[in-house]
Amino acid sequence: MILVLNSGSSTLKYRLVDLTAPAERRGGAVERIGEPDGVPDHAAALAYAVDDLDLDHVPLRAVGHRVVHGGSRYTTPVVVDDAVLAGIRELVPLAPLHNPANLTGIAVARSHRPDVPHVAVFDTAFHHTLPPAAATYAIDTRVAARLGIRRYGFHGTSYRYVAGRTAELLDRPLSTLRMIVLHLGNGASACAIAAGRSVETSMGLSPLEGLVMGTRSGDLDPEIPGYLRRSGMDADAVTDLLWHQSGLAGLCGDNDMRRVLARRAAGDARAALAFDVYCHRARKYIGAYHAVLGRVDALVFTAGVGEHAAGVRAAILDGLDGWGIAVDPVRNAAGGPVISPDGGPVAVCAVPTDEEYQIARETADLLG
């Protein structure tokens, strides 16, 4: 058994994974850590998870931890020791909202279970295969090198799992497939994958760039933050605006796509605009990544919105029939996994992601 932990600043998601029976799911989440109506700290959250899973009576092999940013240093999973912790801590400036929480979760878990190995699996690792032309920003190279500024990409654990699962569904070798995957959740990104390798992705130095998200802006003119500063907003206010008050929430006041869809169906103009901006941005990335790949064999939707919102999938792909990208309305409504008509050149799929299973598998692979 492998315990998988995903520690956020105020949440702890946990799952016990048996790689011989991946369909069996035991896990949950502790939310509002440190808030008045929640548990006091991550140690209390882990104690709850231990009790919930009855971990004291489980033959635990290892603990796998999701770490958001591995920078250029960590391109594969690593066994956690003090040197690794120091390395992750050095990367905090690149992920100030994520890596500190990941470190807290690792420290608490190591203190509770020092008898088993702990493994860090990095969201950025899958994208270390990005070619230089895709990973490099067009700024002074000396500044970029000194500060580690480049495209890192995120949601890599999800992409690795979904790419492999899609190849299985289509009964084709992963090494022969070129695919575009849209990971559409509250955080959203796109990835172009050739032969199982990331060759382009929408998130960059941070998880802010790219698609429209629940509360994050995604792509915008780089001058906007400077303009906001000159207009009287301080740096923290600008950061808060772009990370927490933008995206769907900024456009219509709701970050949950289910509520946006309900309001749009009721004739709400702000929700309709938010929906249109969201879908337009995703469609634009499909066109760009089609050009990057040269040929697309599969287009895959995953994560909460991608897996469950048939209307979003249909709207994003509307008008792409000329590229061989089409959606069968009945299959789409049923949720897939294949939602395109038979015989088309591009298989359109809705594939549930399973990041916890992927983390467990990579943990086991590392430990042999």
C-alpha cells in the first residue's frame, strides 16, 4: 500500500493506493486547516487521515507526495531527505503559493511515519522534455538564467497518466500518438504530447499563464500588471487580482463552471460572456498546438470540467470539423470515453484523470 498526500495551504487530500487493485479507492480530504471552523494545523489533518484510513493497521510501503514545482533540478521523482527538502525550499520563490504547503505536508508526514520512505513527485517534471524554443521566454538571457525564468509547465502528473490511458483506450502504442490534452478544472492548462513527451504546454513559470481558469486570468498583456501598479495598486494587490479575482470569477462572479452554465442557460449575459471567453481561449490553443504537432491523432478532455461538462466540450470544438475534429452529440452527452464519431481522423475523448494513482505508481517504480 502507498499513501499519497497532496498538501495545500489549507487542505490535505489523501488516498491509500493498492497498485494491484487501482479501482479500489480509500481516501478523502481535510479542508479549512488553520481556520476557525477547521482543524488547527496539518499535523491534526494528518492525524484525521490516519484515523480515517486506519493506517496504523495497514502495511504501508511508502508515502508519495505531490510537489508542485521542481524547477529545472527535479525532473524525476526523488526519495525525500534533508537535501531534497532544502532543494524544494530553494524553489519557493518560483511557487510561493504551493511549495511551502507541500513542504509542510512532507515534514508532518515524515515525522509521523519515519519508518517508510517518502517520495516527492513533481508537477513540473513531465514537461522537462519541452524543446528550447517552447521553454524559452524572449527576455534577456542573463536575467532569465540568473532567476530561473523559463516555461516549466504544470499538471504534469495528470498529463502523464491521461496520455498513457488514452493510448490504452485507443489500443495504439503511445509512441505513435500525437495528442492535445486539455486539463480543465478550477486550474486549467493545455498540453501538446508527442510519443508520450510534452512538447508544448500553456502554463509557464507559474500556473497563472494560459487558459482561462476558475479564479486565474491566464494569458494577458504583460504590461497589464505594470499598468495596475502605476494606477495605484501595490504588488500584493495585483497578485491577488490575477490569482484569486480573475478568470471566470472575475468575468461573472462565479468560479464554478456548473453555476456559470446554469446562469448562462437562464440568460445571464455576464455568465454567457465568461463562457465564450473560456471556450475561445481553449479553442485558440487547440489551433496553436495542432500547428506545433503537425498531426493530431487524439484530442482529450480531462479534470473536473473536461470530464463532466459536455456543453463545454462541444462549444470548444464547435467549427473544427474541417480539421477532422468532431463530437458525436450522443456519445458526448454520455460522457465517453470516446466522444467522436467512428472513423474520424482525430479521436476525441473524455478521460478521467487519476493523479493519486500516478503518484503511487511513480513512487513504486522509483523504489523498485
